[in-house]
Amino acid sequence: MSKIKCAIIGPGNIGTDLLYKLRRSTLLEPVWMVGVDPTSEGLARARELGLKTTDKGVDGLVPHVKADGVQIAFDATSAYVHKDNSDKLNALGVMMIDLTPAAIGPYCVPPINLKAHAGKREMNVNMVTCGGQATIPMVYAVSRVQKVKYAEIVATVASKSVGPGTRKNIDEFTRTTSGAVASVGGADVGKAIIVINPAEPPLIMRDTIHCLTAEAPKQKEIEASVRDMLAEVQKYVPGYRLKNGPVFDGLRVTTYMEVEGLGDFLPKYAGNLDIMTAAATRTAEMFAEEMMSGRLQLEPAA
Amino acid sequence: MNLKGTRITVHDMSLRDGMHPKRHQITIEQMQSIAQGMDAAGVPLIEVTHGDGLGGASVNYGFPAASDEEYLRAVIPLMKQAKVSALLLPGIGTVDHLRMAADCGVTTIRVATHCTEADVSEQHISLGRKMGLDTVGFLMMAHMIEPQQLVEQALLMESYGANCLYATDSAGYMLPDDVTARIGLLREKLKPETEIGFHGHHNLSMGISNSLAAIEAGARRIDCACGGMGAGAGNTPMEVFIAVCNRMGIETGVDLFKISDVAEDLVTPILDFPVRIDRNSLTLGYAGVYSSFLLFAKRAEAKYGVSAREILLELGRRKMVGGQEDMIEDAAITMARERGIQAKTAA
């Protein structure tokens, strides 16, 4: 059976890493790379790998969507242009996986709500933030056992893995992640903190997840739930590791994670970027399975 | 050293950096009385915020006795001459917090980043400046990089709109020559109208000497705290610094006897333990570790049976930066496991 054809918008670090992951997929086939700069290294690299490319943005892709059978697009550009990109492609029946902080569609954290999104035939899903992908599964691992009144995550990333877009608008990370820690993680209140560390050699992404439970934590059940969740995330991010915990201290439940990337295009320490591209790939694969089974047929937006 | 006639601004840290040794539990009433005492003593600028800046209320850094907004609204209207500042660390606080603080009436916003990461402060500094606030760029752990690199980062913050730039010795690691090199180069390379400031910690007892070195090299804002308040072994002790400035003819506008009464009568009585140089705060200064890690390391020692000194040294070895308080328990658990120590059961 032929694979589901995909386009990547944004030939930067994220887009290129995504391309490497999609090339390994048994369900997805990357066919287009979309950029805006004719001299982009990312576009050149994609061409070398046999993809069609355009430097005219999404408008350069639109005329080819039907003929080339593109069904899923990934947006790895910026929040500012995402809606425009999404509207143009949705209109042609292409579903959009949003790796920008635009978040016009529902948040998708694969082990928590991907199945529900695929079932609802969402045309646009948002991958939250790197810190969100790395921590929200562990918030959920506690909240599915018992009520979590407050959850707080601390994501520490290597300076070299934080691009200029994130740096210019670091508040967006804080806000988006806090929101999703609550709404997707299942905590009454969410808070997110990001710390950038310039150490050399660069440190591997670290994530700390603090949950405050309403009642005394059910230690055995939480430990089992955390183990199960760890295994779920490891299916698409093998370098997702529990370093310490869960620590129980009164009503506090804390898990200490480390996220090492696969080192596809981005270096291994940049687990923060890897978990985004891996989660996006996982999401697309789930939608692809639904499409291939005939359960999901995407139609052009009215 | 002849600094006679030099006018400087002392900026009090008791009610912000001083929140660290108080585990952020200073009450509204205590804030009000200490701030009023300082106001009457002539302290021109007082910082009031959670120890880790606006939005610092968290499991990771500690929940405070009152919110930033409650503290600011309680203190600012009482000030007769003193202005109030707030601290903001991008990644913890956001521009929403900045707007809130401005609405409460702060005149100064200090935007703090690790010394190599100035470019995360653009949105906060440019907004502060746009709102007409005295906007300060605060480069933390400034001992970790060479003066030239520090200048590059300071120039970024200046380009976003900061009208004052700080070299911040968060670990209390610097010796006077380190301060001279950094402040001197900042003074040389930044615009002449940009002010330079120095924030010290007393972990190696260098608070006063470093502050004097900073003034000699061109700094005109000096952070101090009354009664030895501040993370680690405290900031540069205000009352001692004022006495030294008086002797040297450095003009601060602060009344020595009044400020030493504030220290003795208002600050010392609220301390939970004497903030001083002990083996752990000494280790911060010696190994170059972020001063607010101190109490977390002591708590981890009590719980996991690894000495605070060893934990702090390990954090220094791992090049931890400000804000990574979560890694203290993580490091302690890992060290205890490696040594086969059974953790004491949770309290």
C-alpha cells in the first residue's frame, strides 16, 4: 500500500530533522519541502534527498497539492504565518500539523489525546511546545490516578538548542506550556518555567514535573502510571528517560526526566527539538493509519 | 583609592534577594515596616519582589507569604521619597507580570538573564522602556564569562532599550580585580549615558571591596541589603557599606545611623537564622554556585544524607545556572543512590 504523502513547510533545523524522521516512516512519504529563501541550505538538502521544493512559500505548493497527492502538511515556520498556511492547505483537504506556537487547532500530546483527535477528524492540531511534549505526559500520568490541583514544569535546555524565534518570544513558551499543562495534562492550574543553560558540552534536555495532588498521593498507582507513560513516550522518543522519582513529599509528586534526541539532523542533546519532531511524526502516522484504513477521508474545507 | 565626591545610588535588596533566606515568607507588615524604615533613612531605591522575580511563586522556588502584587500595592503607597523596583527573569515571569508591576507603581524594572542569554530579554526590556520605566539589564553569574563576552551581552540589552546594565555576581565568586575588569570594560564600551551597576554577594566577604572596585571602575548603582539579608551569605551589607562610603566621601544620601537601626531593629529580628558566611555559603563563593541554591541544598542534605557542600560542589561542576533549583534534589538523589545511602523517609 502506498504511503501517505506529506509536505514540510519551513526548511530550518526543525523541518530538516522532521524530514529525516519522515524518510524512515513506513506510513509517511515526504514529497515537498516549502521555503521562502532560494538560497536556503535546507531546501538544497531536501532537493538532494529527492523532494520537490519551492521558495515561494505555501503559494508555491498549492498548485501541486492535488497532482502530487499531498494529504498531510507540517508547519515548522512561525506563529505569524501559520494561520495563513493552514487555511490555504485545509481548503484543499490537507490536514495540518502545527509545530509553531500559533495553536489555532487543539493541542496534541500523542500518548494523551492523539487517538481522540484522529477520531474527530481534526484538520489542524498543534504540538504545544518542546517543554510541553516532554512534561505533559507525566502530569497526565499523575492526574489519571488522582486529582492534581497544581502542576508545574521546569524545562532546562541547552543554549545551543534554542533558536532566535523562541528567544524573541520566550513568553509564548511560558504561556502556551502553562495552558497545556492544565488543559491537556489535567491539572487545575498549570505553570511552566524555562531555563536556558549555556554549559559546554551542551547539556541534554532536563525536565522536572511537580504535581500537587488534592489528597495524599497514591504512591503505588502513581509509580505504575509513570512507568506505563514512560514506555508510551519511549515508543517515539527512545531517549526519554526517568532520571529520578517519582519523589513523594507530602502532597508533592515530582518526576525528573531527561530527553536525549535521536541525533537525526539535530544533535542528541537537543532532545527538546527531537521530541517535537518525533511527536509530530507520531501524530501524522496515527492520522495516516486512519486514512489508509479508510476510516478517515479528508475533504476540502467548504 | 580616591572616590571623594562620587555620587552613587544604592539599591536595596532586603525585600527581594532577602526573600531567599526567609523562604519568601516575609509578611506584608514586615515588608511595610522595613521599607518605611529605609525610606526614612534616605534609601532611594528599594526592590520588592519574590526572590526569583515576578512570577517566582512556585514549587520550584517556593510559594511566598503574599503575591508580588500584594507586596507592591502594600509598600509603594507608603513611600515618601524612595522608589520601588521589581525584578523579572524571562522564562519565569512574563510581560504580563511587568505590566502588573508598572500598574502597581514601580518606577524601575530589572530584567535578569544568565550572563550569556541576554537575547531572551528583548520583549521585556523594550516594553519596560516603552512604558517609560527605568529599565535595567541584569546579567547574572557574570563571573562565568570573560569581560569581553559580558560586554557583548550588555550591548544587546542596551540595544533593546536598557538604560542601565549590571554585572551581577550571583555566586559571590568575584574578587575585586574580576569586578574591575568587567565594570571597566562595560563603562568603556556602553553609551556614556548608560548607567552601570554592580550586584554583589558576601560569600567570600568581598561585598564591600567589590562594590568599591565597581565604583572606581565606573559603576554608579550598587546593590546592598540591610542586616546581611540576601541569598547565600547575603548581599553587600548596606549599613557597613554606607559607613565605608561616609569615610571615603562617596555620596549615597543614606543616613548611617538610621539605616543601621533598620538593620538592627527591623531586619535582624525577622531572620530565621543568622545569614552569614558558613561552610555552605563559603562553598557558593568558592565554587561559583548560584547563591539562592543554599537553603535547597541544606534541605536536600537533611532528606538525602549527602552534605550540602558536596551537593553545591556537584552543581558547580555541572555548571548549573540560576533557576535550576530543581536540579538540587535531583543531584542529591543521584549522589545518595551512587553512595548506597538510604533516603530518610519523606517528612
